[in-house]
Amino acid sequence: MSKEVKVTNEALMLAIKELIQKVDNLGSKVTSLEGKVDKVDSKLDVLSIELLSTRADVNILKKAK
């Protein structure tokens, strides 16, 4: 036996508003994470360039011996 549940328009509108707020919060979190990922990506680029430079310096020193 299933019970019939009556849902009012007000209850539906409230649920929709809550879902919209959650989606907005999720969007804010995604934007924040994108910014953090961009920072990490930039740092990795710099570290990669420095690593290549260090390797080049090591190769030059090895050849100079």
C-alpha cells in the first residue's frame, strides 16, 4: 500500500529555491577551484622551465670538464 503524498506549489517553489542556492554554491566552489588549478599550473610551468635550465647547466658543466 502506498500513501499518496500531496505537494503544494509553495513546497515545490521552496525546494526549487534551495536547489538553485546549492547550484550557485557549487558554481562558486568550481570557480575557486579553477583559480587554484591555474595557480598550480603556473607554478608547474615555472618549475619545469627551471628544471630544464638546471639540466642544461649540468650538461654544460659536464662538457667543460
